Amino acid sequence: MTDDAKRSGFSRRSFLRGGAAGALSGGLATGLLTGEAGAAAATDAEAAETVGPGPVEIELEVNGATHRLTVEPRVTLLDGLRDRLDVTGPKRVCDRGTCGACTVLEDGRPIYACSRLMIESAGRSITTVEGLGSPGAMHDVQQAFVDHDAQQCGYCTPGFVVATAALLARHPAPSEPEIEAGLGGNFCRCGTYKGIRAVVAGGKGGGVSGG
Amino acid sequence: MRPFGYAAPATVEQAVGLLAAEGSEALAGGTDLLSLLKDDVERVDRLVALRGVAGLSGIELDDGMLRIGAMTTLQELRDHDGAIAALPALAVAIDGVASPQLREMGTIGGDLLQRPRCWYYRRGFGLLALTADGRSMVAEGDNRYHAIFPAGQARFVNPSSLAPLLVALGAEAVVHGPAGERRLPVEALYQAPQTAGERENTLAAGDLLVGVEANVAGSRSAVYEVRQRRSLDWPLMAAAVTLAGSGPRAEKARIVLGHAAPVPHVAAAAGDLLSGQELTSETVAAAANAAVEDARPMSGNRYKVQLARTAVRRALGQAAGMEI
């Protein structure tokens, strides 16, 4: 958490940040379900302050750059990225957490940006397809999508690229069931799954590695 | 979405205080609630964000007692080798949520307290979906995914992936309310509403589900879900079973159906029939039949009765480690 974000009146006293579960699960014996952790934390009025419904100042990192902006609490991460920060890689398709076109990484974990309020991502790090690589310096996964012609209309592609990078970060050489499970949250109406499978299928993908 | 306020408490006590106010709703992973708000099915004055509340996330396994914080994500639980080794059926239930993004965002508390998927409810006709003159849209309309054990006018099904397993295990829910902490069986979180103002869960204003606890030592559990397709969707029917004792005999059997009733449906007669019995294809088939004996399917969901029988049979077979 940065001092700037704290000054914004919006602090994030996250006890458990994304990715820390494994490390914490062994050391939780004192607090979990006993209320001790809650009681131990300082009870201060600021943290329980209600903000909004008007714009609230927040700060978050997107593709390595820190942004400070004001958004209403009801603005989703997807709409904030696209409409306020002009980061238009994540696509607005179903807007109901089903199709995967809005997939981004939040602190390294794949999420549906349509189903996260932007204010909930304050103080966190977001990576979109733009943050994985650029046309001049493509990420391996992006290059593999080109090599395998793994897109048609292309609208689902940014989400698929991010989900694929997340899958390969978790399983560098995924089995067929792992590919199905790892990309089960993304849909392609054009039916380019054959090319996408080729991207993910390890050696056949030309040395693709996770993001 | 309509405008709403937002509060991010740091402690359980703060969260409970905020949730006690009218128009406040808890925000966990958001994968269900945000859709309901976008569709104007639910309205809130203020969301109380639980993401930063201390002590709500994490997993503990201590001498066979499994404790899971309500804000633990499905993926964190799936990645906890100790919990999965102690209770392999958890992996089946979690993997049924066939989207990494939903597993990363969705929480244990959110899974247990997600709102029903009934398409009449999701279209704004309310949980009971009654016409102005009190007739059931569900009974008279398309009810292919609805309850085979309707409870009064409540004909939706409980959609939780984890509730059937937790109920079969005899797990407890830990709830923190304005009067402090209390424990109740997980099945007591649920009710079948009978009036328009009632919800499908029993939590009152200011109540916060803090976590669940289950004794996973010495019992064998299994979950079997029947799906229309393998991709991301809710199951048509699910059965969870827990057998106490080892070998072919079950000292005690608990059988719970998901997606069958407005609440996780405890098939008590079927469990009783097996308790103290040796599991054979005959006793298992008898239990499967007993599980649906009092089913009252509607015009379009008779097929779910057979799915329930099959799910019970296969879950029992898996829990007992036998071919049935």
C-alpha cells in the first residue's frame, strides 16, 4: 500500500493478499475463525468510512504504470480500464463473468475484470494483454497465437492470451485435462479452439512459457 | 449498475456494524452479486467489502478439524494440499466450477451464500415467482432445472457447490452477528422462503458468515455431479455422501442432494437405510431409491429424479471405493 493511496482516504488493509495463501495457511492458527485476528487489528473509524456513491480517488498499477483516478464505486475494473485509462485490450462481451473476454491478471491471478469493482483493485497490480508484450516485443504466448493462427474475429483473443499465460505460469507443460480446465473460463464463438490448443500444447507451441 | 456507497472495514466487528444497517450487503468475490446489481434484480445502498477484513481468509487443518475462512477463494482451497488430501471430494466440488477466473475470485462464503440461479428470480419475478393472483410461474412454466423437492411455493434449487458436501460432513458454520459469534450446522444457513420478503438463507441483518469447520478425520466422502456438458455451467444434479467407518460396512451414512431442492436436501431415509449396513450393489440401489421416494417433480424435470438416483449410487460407490 502506498502513502498516496492512504492519503486518498482509501486504504486497503489487506490481511491476505493474492498469492499469499500458501504461505499463510500454516501460520493462521492464532486468528482464523476465532475473531482474534480481527480484534488484534486496530479499530479505526477511517477504515470503516463509507465512500461514494460519488467518485472516489483510488490508485492502482496497470501494466507497470501507477494510475491515480477518481471512480464511482459502481464502476467495474473492466469499464474503468477501457473508458478511463484507455486500456482496451480487455473486451466487454457478456459483462457477467462467463465469457472470459475481459480476463486480466490481478496480482498475477486471472480474474474477470467485468466482475470486479475497480475500487476493489485499489492498491493492486493489474496486467492486461497490453502488459504482456507489445507488437514489437511480443510475449511468447502472443507470438504463438500468431504462429498457430489461433484467432478468427479476434474479440475473445486478448482474454484467451491472458488466460493462457496464467495457465502456463501454473502448468508449464499442461496435460490435455489441464488445458481444458485452465481455459474453461474463456469462450470463442468462432471456434478457434484447435489453434489455441496448439498454442498451449507445450513443445508444439514453439517453446511457449508462462507470463 | 445503480449508484451505491462502499465501505471497506478492517475488522469483523466493523463489518458486522456496517452490515446491520438497512440496505447494506456484503461483497465477497462479487461474481454473483455484481451480475444481480447489473440486472437490477437486487438493489443496495451500500456494499460492505470483505476483502480487507482481517481473519476471514485462510485454511487450517488441525488434528482432523478443517477450518476454512469465508473469504478463502475456491482456488486457495483447491491449492491447499493438506485439505485436499484429507478430503479429496473437495477437489471434485471445486473443479466443478470450471473456470479458473471464477475459482480465483469466488470465495467459500460466496459459494455457500450465492443467490439461486432460477431464471424467474434472475428475470426479476422474485424467489417464489408468483403471478399477481398467486399462481406459480415455475409450476406452470419451464421448470426443467427446478426443484424435485419443492417446499411450498419455493421451487428454485440451492446452487452451492460446497454445501452438499459440508452438510454431509456435518460441518458447522461460524457466524458473527451483532450479539457476537455463534455456530450452527451448515444446513441451518438455509431455508425455503414462503413469503415475498424472505430470503433463502437464515442470516439476519448484521450477520456475517466468518467460516466453516468440519471434522474430516475417519470418514469417507464423495461428490458426484451430473452435468449437461463439461464446460462452465452449474450441474443438473449433485450428490454428496459421507460414510463413517472403514471397510464395506458403513457405521453411518449421510446423503445430501444439491440442485434438488431450495435447500441442500438431506436424504435422511436413504442415509438411515445404509447406516450399519454393508455396502453392496443391492443396498446402494435401495438407498438411491429411498433418496427420491418423496420426490415431487414438476412438468419438465422428471428426468432429475433418475439423475438423483444415479448421482447417489455413484457417490456412494466412490466413497466406499467400490465398483457399483
